Amino acid sequence: MAEVDGFREFVRERTPALSRHAYLLTGDHQLAEDLLQSALAGTYRHWRRIADSNPEAYVRQAMYHQQVSWWRRRRVPEQLAAVPHQPALADPAEATALRLTMTQALSRLTPKQRAVIVLRFYEDLTEAQAADVLGCRIGTVKRHAHDALRRLREVAPDLIDSGLRRVERSPR
Amino acid sequence: MTMRLQQELRREAATAETYDVYARSLVTARRSRRRAMASWAVVVAALALVVPLAGRPEPIPVADGESPSLPDRLGLPAYGSLDATAYPHLGAASALFGGFGTRFGGFADDPDRYGLAGATTDRYRVLRKGFTDGSALLSPDGRTVADAATPDGPDRRAVIRLTDLATGRISWLPGTGSRAVAWSPDGRRLAIEDVAADGRSGALRILEVADGRAVALVTYPRDQGAFEVTAAFAPDGRFAYVQDFRAHVVDAAGTELLTFPAGAYLLTGKGSWTPDGRSFAMVKRTDRGWTPHWFDASTGREVPGPALPAVPGDLSGDLVGLPGDALAHLLGWRRDGTALVFAGHRVLGLTPGAAAPATVMTVPGQVQTLDLADQAIAGGLVRPGDPPFAIGPRLRIWLAGLLLAVLLLVLWARHRRGRARWRRVAAVPWRTTNGEIA
């Protein structure tokens, strides 16, 4: 398989953004690296077909699909952290505590819930767009978002402010 | 808006390193491609190995050296059974049967096929006859089926068709013929009845199967309410038939040896003659049970016959559509003198001197006509019946094709939906790529 024109440049330019994305999806540097590697490998195999459209969208979609796929979950079992005993406190160390709480709270989510949270609140996609990326129905996205936010609210109440309800009813 | 959640997510993402995975992703891509190619190679090799073997099934040996036998339980042909001429050829059959119901094709009251059970094993086939009247007969060796069918062509009159189960070849006897009446014991001659196109007259002839030479026995008007001709060959080649309330016995050349008034009597099937050829059995068409009366073949007088046990029960209503409105048929004789009678959805073995008949074969209620090969009867062998599953090979192929078509349709729909989805995903304005976050 000879190298394909443009793939190297694409990877060099987009790796930082894609790395952030992978890390946010997995919450673990090694897993994120593995996820990005697999997604790029799949992209490379189809590069000629997708190079002229939107290869980055392809990589991101591949990462989401691999992250939530049964096969990958089977290979890399999720390690859930214990529930924090105390919610984050509003003191000078609040930012640090909140970040730790955030990491622990995200680790409490299932891969699908986590993917929906990242798509909705990091990528700021609509429910319909998130459903297209994940290859599922809008109702499934709503369900996962609802469950994820409820769990986040239980684990880290300070993370979810009162304006959440408007988000849950955001336009499709 | 959950600004805090968004901010924390971005802050979390910012802690990610930039992973240098370019070289390893190429290695992974090449490895997965090699694996995919190897997997396809294995699949192709397996198909190349399996398909030729599956496409060339072992031929079923003709019953040479293996004595034909009767199944103790007859089944109905499966939906989608193989045709009688299909490969692998059946070789020979021990039972040929027809009836009503969906297993016999067509509509419930207008079947278009007969069923066949193999001579030595329970392999079932169907013989398609189209929507013609008449009956089918199995040759004494079980290798050939004679029936009336309509060949393709401008002349739509029925012709006697011979189907060779060993080779799958079909031949047509010259002339016309509306019904096969009886095979001679040596399988060389066939008695047929031919009804004129207008249905007003009929003729009884004996044909030489090899060259189609015919001996005309009788031509008769077919008035309304006339009974069909009943006939049977004697073991020595003589031929008895009852037509228009008279019984006739002719020799192989068609010369009449005896005739006498038969009154209400009819011959009772192809096994009506006793094995010694001295007498033949007739039954009264008004009887509600099966009570044979034996008549001397040289004098026409009623004589004592074999001391067969009585067939119990009232058989009226059990069988309809049998030639001569008979309620039961004497199908033949075993070498030990046991007569086999098809009556009441069973084949009964009537052994002289026995107190009661023994059940040789059970027959499904949908079966109305049954013929057994003389050789299978004579040998007296009975094997455990193994009726076929309801779905036969031809239907299985159709179902597999239908399943494949549905699968392809689903895959095509998924592909279209996936492409449409990909177009929408490609058009997503990723903020982390193009917006302020990137």
C-alpha cells in the first residue's frame, strides 16, 4: 500500500485537534492514542474516496463509532472510578477540585453517554447532528443525554447549572 | 446553557497531548488490509471447495441388488419437492400416490401432481401432471410411471406419458389416451382408456410399450352415468375388464376368452387376479365394506377364493374418486400369499387363514389414490417410514433466494441511509475545527 497524497499533511495539521477529541472521548491518554490511531488507519484505507469531501469529519465519526462499538468496549473494558464522597467545594481550590470532579464524573458515564455529552456540549452539535454522527436515532441521543446529565448532576451538582433545562430543550 | 460544563470540557480537552500516531496508523491500516485480503482468500477458497461438491450430489443408486421395500408410514410430498425427473434420479419408486390438499399442488380440489416414494429409501419426489383427469400407474419394477398428460403443442389432447425414474427421460406413447388402466405383470404392455374429445365414446386398448402397437379391445358409448372401466392383468398375461355390466377375459392378443354378465360387480384393483391365475376378485359397487367375490376365469362362475380375513369397518366415504367408485383396492400379492389392500387410509396385509388383517402401511388422510410397485409388494419387505420435512429442496432454494434478496435490499437501504448520513456529517460545522475553540 503506497502512501497516499495528502494524508501525511492532513494528519500533521489535524492531529492536535483530533487528539483533544480522542482524549475527551476516552479520558485516558493511552486509550485516546489507540483510538486516534485506529481511526486514522481506517481513514487511510479509504483516503482516496474521502480526501475530496471532509476527511476530518470521517475521522471524528470513526472515533465515535469505535468508541461506542461493542468490539472496542470488549477489548478495552471501562474502568470506573469510585464516586467522590464530597462534591466540589466553592473555595480557592474550587477550579482544581471541579476539574477532578469533572474527570471522575465523566468516567462514570457509559461510552455512549460520554460520546453524546462530548458531541452536544463540546462540539455544540444539535441532537440531529449528533444522531447522524453516532448513526442512531434522535430519540437515542436524547435518552443518552438525559441519562448522562442526570448522572453528572448526581456526581457533580456544581457542574450542571440551572440553565441546563434550556439545553435539554435546545433545537434539534 | 451549561457554560460550566462546556468550559470544563474544553479545559479537559486542553490537557490532551498531541499523539504522534501517523506511522503506527499506516502500519495498522496495512495490517488490517492484509488480514482482510487473507480472510477473503479463505472465504473464496472455501467456496471453491464446497460449491462443486454441493452441486454434484451422489446419485441415488437404482435398486439393483437391493430389494425394494415399502415404507410402513407414507408421508406427503414436501412443499417444493424435487421433480420425478430431477437429478439425482430416484431410480425406482415403491409407491405412487395422489390426493387432495396443498401438498399435491394446484388448488385444494384440483391437484396437479402425484407423490412418489423411493424403492429402497424414503426419498420423495413429485410428478407434475397439470390439471388433467386420469390416474397414474407405477410399473411392476417401480421404474416407470404411466399417466395421461397434455404435451406442449397445438393439439391439446391428452397422451399417455411414460416417465423413466432411473434416467429422468420422458416418452410419449403414440395416439391419444385419457387414462392408464393397468400395467401387464412383465411391464411390456399397458392397458389404456381413451375418451373421445366430445366425451361421448371411449375405447379400451392394450399398447406395446416398446413400439406403441395397439390392440383395440372395445369401443363403447359413454352415456351419462356410465361407470368407468375396471381392469386387471393376470400373472400369465391374460386381461380381465368389466365394462357396461359385463366381465370380459381376453388373451395377450386381444382374443376374447370369456365374457359373462357382471351385474353390480367390479374388478377390485390391479391385484384382482389370484397369483395362480385361476380366478379373479370382484366387489359389489353397492357394498359399504370390502367383500371380494371370486370368479373362475374359465367359467365365470363364482367360486371360493383364498380365506382372507375380512376388512373391518364401513369404508364408504373413506376414498373418493377411485375408478369404478370402489371403496378399496387389491394392490397385489406377496409371495407368501398375503394380499395387500388399500382401504381406510391404510394398506392392509390379508394373510390367508389369519384372524384379522395386519397394517402394512399407514397413509395420510389426504391421499386418495395409491399404487405400489409389484416388486415391492412381492418381496414383502417393509422399512421404517421417514416422511420428508414440509419444506423441500426446491422451496428451500426459493426461500434462500428470497432471504438473500431481502438481505440485499436491507443492505442497499442501509447503504443509502449511510451515504445520506455521511453527507450530513460532512456538512457539520465542527466548532472545534473551524470555530473559536480550534
